[in-house]
Amino acid sequence: MKTKNERGLTLVEVLATVIILSIISILAWSIFFQGTEYSKKAVSKNQMQQEANVIIASLNSIHKRSIEYSATSNNCILSVQYTTKSTTKTEVFENSQMCIQANDFTINPKTTDADIHLIIEEKNNPKNKIEINSLLSRLKEEKKK
């Protein structure tokens, strides 16, 4: 009695292997792309938070050293015009990848506090944004008698 040579694979075995490998590779591929997308969002949020910190620090500095100032937000640009003892200057906050918006406000010598509502969002993905509420304050100057 002769035995047959059964070293090869059947078509069913090859198809089953291809299907299992396809399912595993699709799952791995989707997990990889979800991870990279999440990483991009996290990096973008980090950049927006850093930009907000810089803006708030600059506004705080302007608030403390200027006599009066006003802030306006238009077309994703925040513009602050301020007057110190000797000059009037304008500082503009803008970013090519982010839209910067804030409530418009004016501070004069009679007011000491500024309530700021700052919104920074990604231009390519407006759903990815941060909002910051901050209060800038300075000491009242006492009138000399």
C-alpha cells in the first residue's frame, strides 16, 4: 500500500489563514491610526494651552504697567492697545494655526480688574479648543491728601 504525499496546504487552509491575518492587520492598523490621531490632538491641546499662557502673562503685564488699555478680538486676532506714562502701543496676538478670541474690554484708571474670557481653537479643527476665564487685577492707587 502506497501512501500519498500530503505535505501541501488545501485551498480552505490558505483562505482561512489569509482571512485571519487580514482581520488581525486591520485591527492593528486601526489601533495605530487612532493612537496617532489622539497624539496629534494632545499635542495641539498642549500648544493651545501654551499659547493661552503666553497671552494671559502678556495681558497681566500690560494690565499692571499701563494706565489704560483696550482689547478687541476680530478675525482670530486679539489686539491690545495700551497707554503707558509716555507712549501708546499696540500688541497683537495671532497664530497661523490657531484662532484666538477674547471678550472685548476697556480698562481705565478708575477700574482695577479685568475679567477675561479667552477662547483658542484649532483652525483646521474648531472642535479642538480650550476656554480660559481669568481675572487680571491690580492694586488701587490711594489718593494723596
